[in-house]
Amino acid sequence: MTEMVRVGALRGIVMRGPGLPETLPFYEDMWGLSLAHKEEGVAYLRGTGPEPCLYGLKEGEVFGIEYIHFAMDSRADMDALYEQVSGMGETVLGAPAEFDDWIGGYGFEMLDPDMRRLRFRCEARELDDREEWAMPRKVSHVVLNTPDLEGREAWWERVLGFRASDYSADQMVFLRCNSNHHSIALVRAHYPSVNHVAFEVPTINEFMRAIGRMKQKGHVPSWGPGRHGPGDNPFAYFVSPSGFVIEFTTELQQIDETTHEAQVWPRDVPEKMDQWMTAGPPTPAQRAVMQGRPDAGWPELAQQATVGKAFQ
């Protein structure tokens, strides 16, 4: 039996929406990211690590996800992943090839069942590490809303090799592709949308200082600080100028594959939702903004999938 090819790691995400690149000063002056590259209609933001783009801001007519960005270790792994997903009849947008964007590298794209574009890349541009206190180093996880929680969980596991780490009642599943407790999480919702994107700072002291930096600049958390049960990670959520929810986190649980067993965490026990009991449950307003705006994704690309479009 052929061994399942698993996604290597989460690189980041590129968002789109009207006027999104104009919100660049918020991410540079307050959130702690730095501009890595800018061209017509799009800005790529980096953290303190080598990844060239943690968060992209692209001009678009509709708010939503441009693509979620993943890493594979090598061309051999990339080709094997492509063969796996295409052999399953999934919607791939062309065979692996060289990317002609600023990040470079080699890979391919596909659509998930909610028509979200997923981009897989190896041999990408790498940047020098930066020593900057209390600034985001990487994207920890991306949380997605979906109307078909069970079906989408099964898809991420069957097609891309993710594994379920934990559940939040029957409303949420946390999925891992490596030792990090979750890189993708899914939330039961009325329609597909982005719930939030979490940025990791290296230590708990830097986590608290990042919150302090935001508060000093007049931007307070919309939820937190607190510490989740599933994943055991501290959290502080904010709302960006464009209405997307973003999170500071740190110390995400590392999974031992030989001993870990997924559990169902209750949502009606306060200490299971917030171990510190500092944040309390999210307010109705917080839940509403995390529901996000409906994102139809890229259904038109599904119609073109057999043609094999060039990557832009």
C-alpha cells in the first residue's frame, strides 16, 4: 500500500479585498510585520523568520482568501503530493512548475471543496532572520469556517494527510500536518469564510509585550488575553482595519504522535475554553466578526482546471 503523502508545513496566507493594500501601515506600525515586497495591487509582509510572506494584502473586488500557502520539503515530495491529489480526482490547477512570482520556487495549486485556493511551494526565496523583540515570527495557524465540518475534516485528512488533534465539542476540529497541534482548524458555520489567522511570537513575555504594544497604540484586544484548552496556547484576538480577525499566540502544543489521542473539549466549561479564566467566552460581537464575510472562493478556476493555467 502506498504511503500517504502529507503536507509539510503552513507558510502563510494571502488575503484579498477592496483597498486591502492600503491597510499596510497597520501591519507595519502596529502588528509588527515588515514589508518584504510590494508591486501593483499586492503587498507581501514578513515576520522575523525566513519566510518571505506570512500575510499578503491583495486588491480585489470581494473580501476573502486569495490563497493559503503551504510548504513541501522537496521537489520529489511536491511531485508525489501532486500525483496523490490528482489521482484522487481533485481539482488541480496545473502540474507542478516554476512559479514566476517574487517568492519563486516550484509547486502547484489546487482547490478545496469550498473552492479555496491552496498553493504548495518548495525551493522558495528565503530571507535572513531578524532579531526583533515581541514581533511575529511565523503564521501559527489559519482557521476556516465551513458549512460542512465533517465533510471538510475528512477531505483534509484523506487528501492532504492532516490528522485531527482535538475537537471543540461538535463545533470545531483542530488539524495538524506536523508536530504543531494545528495548522488548520475548521469551524461549523453557515457559509465558507475565513475565521482568523494566528501569528506566533516566540515567548510568553513577547506575547504579552505584543499585546501591550497594540494597546499603547490604541488598539485593544477584541478577545483575550487568555489560554485555550485545545492546543494549550495563549491567545489575544484583534480586528484589523479591513475587518479580518488576527491573533497573537505562542507556545502551541507539540504533538507526540506515539502517545497523543484526540479528545473532545467541552464548550460549556469555562476553564476548558480559557484555562486562565481571564478572557471569558467570546462576545456575540466577537463571534459575529469571526463568522466573517461569505467567500465563494474560485469556482471559475474549477472550470479551467483541466486547461492548466499559468501561475500569476
